[in-house]
Amino acid sequence: MARTVPTSDDDPYAVENLIDPYPMFDRMRAAGPAVWLDRYEVLAFTSDAGVRDILLDYRTFINGAGVGPKNLHHEQAWRPQGILETDPPMHTAMRTAMTDVISPRGVRALREQFQLFADELVDRVLDKGELDGSSDFAEVFPIRAFGDAVGIPREGREENLLPHGAMNFSAFGPENDLHRQYFERGEPTREWVMANCARENLSPDGLGAQIWEHADAGEITPDQATLLVRAMLSAGLDSTVLAIGNTLRCLLENPDQWAIVRENPRYVKFAIDEALRLESPFQSFYRTASVDVDFHGIPIAAGEKVLVFPGAANRDTEKWGQDADRYRVERQAGGHLAFGMGIHQCVGQPISRLEMDVLFTTLATRVATLEPTGTPEPYVHNTLRGSKSLPLRVAA
Ligand code: HEM
């Protein structure tokens, strides 16, 4: 198929671009609706319209061939494909069970237990005064709150959940040194995670057990129930930890915006969405064309992989205005692509939102001073974005 698209020799997976991808995203967006990344031989999309339209058209741009660079129709997946890497009709059955469990009612019931832990955690950080916003705050909350909600044992969570998630998200990028590092660290956690997807190890009142009830009702198979609990445990932790850290960092670096939130905690929800937009935790993933298609004037062949960057689309000035690079809690940031779009849009979104809402509302109502005490260290990962450390001081 003849096509003319600008070519780029940028490497989105080079460490310097992972640490600060935004100048590269600006170049790619300015070049046109798509660029051909020479190094990876793939079309990459960075505009809001391009990424959004690909994600919405799930029949043309499928997930069943994998959400990473490998085509799983021809190559072996590193593990059995879960809900994200399936297409309808199998996806529909799994998604229906999951949305039933993560229903607005089910999620509302979690508020009270999340609040108890948020109070405890904010007490703890106020006692400390100086802390690391990543390891002492962002990591702690989902490991406890989300782990309890799913109903997995408390013992072993810290050592297993984050390395497991980091490995899972590595599979959506290329097999470079970083990928190998995260797989090496994650490999020993697989047994613990899989053991805790089994119904006998899940507490009877958690979300995991509720997934199994759908298997009892014959709506999904036992194998699919295992895969759905696995999806919660592999997709739900790192993403939320990084989102909490990114929100905290945005507030630390923009004291005027923290002042708005402090004065009026009604802005907490907006502060979270704006941080998700500006610093999207899950930066990039792939789709595979199922047919030959002319997409936004670009011919794409059946079987071809395309790389989408929600993290870039969320800073597109065409969509977000000239100040797209600024953190403004008064912006209407809803409609960003940090949770994806279309039939695979994040099914765990209501839980993460509740976790963050409870945590940051508690912080905003009880903490007056929030200030940096050092330079944050970036978390370097092929597809995830956040901070490894976030030195800060708080006072009531
Ligand atoms: C702030 C935190 C989170 C972010 C930024 C996030 C981001 C995303 C994104 C971008 C997608 C779509 C990927 C694609 O289209 O290829 C997705 C899907 C998914 N997420 Fe999340 N996620 C978060 C939290 C969670 C939580 C807490 C859970 C746990 C239940 C979860 C479970 C899933 C699952 C199972 C899918 C696949 C849905 C499907 O294929 O239908 N996520 N997430």
C-alpha cells in the first residue's frame, strides 16, 4: 500500500524520552496525524482525534492480537490472554461480569473502609512531617485499600503486587533492557498472584469472590474468573499508585493550585482528573488493524500494528488549548484518554477514582502545608509514568 507519512527517528522508549517525553510528543504531533517510527517500524498516533478514533473503532483496531508490539495471532503471548487482550464476543462476557462487580453500588460500599484507611494514613504522614510521597503515601494506600477490596491476604502484598504490575505493563512495550529488568523482578511474583486468584484464597466478601459468583452462575468459565481476578491484581495497583503520586506531584509543584483545592475540597475531583490528563500513568499501547483501512487519510494494512499515545493526546493543544501543558484544577479535564476510550475503557476506573477522591479529600481537609523538600526521582518504565520518589513536607 502506497502511503506518505512523515518519518521520525525518535525513540519513545529511550530513557531520556521516558523521563521527559513531551518535547518528542510535540514534534510528533506537529509532524502530522501519524508518524512512522523508523526504529520500531510502526505508525504512531499522538493527537487526541487520532488516538480517540482508533480506540473507539474496536472492530477495525482490535485487541485480540495483543496490546503490545507483538502480534499474538502469530507469536506466543507471555501468559494466557486476559480481558484486555480479547475481542467481542469473549470480551463482552468477561466485561459484563466485571462491570457487574465494579458497579456504582458495589463501589459506593467501599467508601467507608477506604475512609478509615485514608484517616489512618494521613495521621501517619502528619506524624512523620517529612516523607517520601511515593513510598510512604502513594504506594501504601492502594496496596491496603484495593487489596482489602479485592479480598486477598495482607501478607505478601508489598513484595508481590507492584513488581507483578510493572511486569504486566512492560509487556505493552518493546523487549528492551527495561523490559528485561521488570520481567526479572516480576517473574518470582507470578506464583503468589495466581494463587490468590483462586477462590479458596479470596475472602468471601471481596470483589474477587464476587467474580467467582459469576462463574457459579455459568456466565463465565472458571478459567475466565481466574483471568478476571488476575486482571484486577495486575492492572489495578501500579496504575493507581502512579496516579496518586502524579496528582501529589502536580499539587506540590503548583502551590497556587493546592491553595484552591485546600480552600475548596470540591476541587479534589478536578485536581485528580487534571493530573490524569497532564501526567497519564499509562502512556502508550498498541492496536492491530483487522482489515485494510483508510484512517484519517492514511492507508493501514490488515495485520499492521499501530502505536497510540494517550499520554501525548492528553496534551494536544487542538483539544486542550494553548495551555495544555499547564496544571489547572479549574479546567474541565473530563474526557481525557488516561483511562482509554471505547469498549476497553478502564473497567476499574470507579475504584481508582474513589480511592483517590477519599485520599485527596482527606489530605486537603487536614493538611495545610504541602511542600517539596527535594527533587523527585522519575520512575522509568516503557509504558508507565510516575515518580519513584517524591520528597516532601506536610503540616496540619
Ligand atoms: C488511575 C488508575 C488507572 C489507570 C490510569 C488505568 C488505565 C487503563 C487504560 C488506559 C485502559 C485501557 C487500555 C487499552 O485500551 O488498551 C485500562 C483498562 C483496564 N483496566 Fe485500568 N487503569 C487504572 C486503574 C484500574 C483498576 C483499579 C483496575 C482494577 C479493577 C483496572 C483494571 C482494568 C482492566 C481489567 C482493563 C481492561 C478492560 C477491558 O479490556 O475491557 N484498572 N485501564
